[in-house]
Amino acid sequence: MDGVFDAEKMGEWFMPYDSEARQAYIQDCHNTCDAILLGRKTYEMLAPYWSAMKNNEDGVADKLNSVPKYVVSSTLEKAGWNNTTIIKGSIAEEISKIKQQPGKEIMLEGSAELVQLLMEADLVDEYRFMVHPTIIGKGKRLFRDGMNASGLKLVETRQLDLGVIVLYYRSAK
């Protein structure tokens, strides 16, 4: 609830609220996307796990392994996960090009610094915040101190089990 979504603290804010409804929601999000955008740290966390899955584990492994993936990194030299492209250079320009390609939805996984950059460049069409009923207090936050996150309009809410809610926002501009 306090905006902490630090992967190192997932045992405190994510794991205790696992439910069939949350799993179905996450599965649906993955299965309806046309591409996935990741920061380097998130890529390095997800790629070894999901690329090893061969039996559509959790109902999303096949999609994650086949969908085009774009990793924003100035340091990653090689991306071994199937259908992965590394984006270096002008991130906003490259993301704008990807958004012009056919398809409906580019999903961004985690990657707080990348979300912040895309917000500042006005490249986010819709935000989906999965809010878990806990306050962590410390850790990586989606919105860094001093960041202007105003100007969003709530367009939908969805209640999942165990007090988890999903908030959908779009730019109010």
C-alpha cells in the first residue's frame, strides 16, 4: 500500500497474498500482451527461471518464452532468452518505435527505474497497480521522492482475493 515493490521483499508483500484469483489475473495479463518490456535487473531475475520452463508452467511459460521481449540496458551484452532484443541508446525513441508496431499491448514487468523514465517521457498509456494490503515501510518504491505522479485518472478497479486490488489508471491529459 505504501508503493514498495522491492523484489527482495516479495516474501513480505507478494507471497502472503497468493490466490487463485491473483494467479488468474497475472496469467491473463501475460497471455493478452503482444510484447514485454523489462529493465536489466528484472530481465536477469526472470530470464533464467522462465527460459528453462518447457511445459507451460503457471499457464504463462509458453507465452513468456515466445513473445517478443525488449530489455533496456546500457550494460547487458547478450540476451539469451528467446525473442529478446536489447535496447541501448535513446530509450524513449526506441520505445516509441515499438509502440508503433502492430499489436495491442506492451507489458512492462517490474523495473521501477524504467517505469519512471517512461512516465517522464509520457510513454505509458495505462497503469495497472496491483495493491497488496500491507505496508512495508522500506525498500524500492515505484515513485521516487520528488517524482510528479499526478495527472492520473482512475478508470477501473478490480478486487481480487485476500484484500488485493488492481487499480487501472490512464493519463488525465
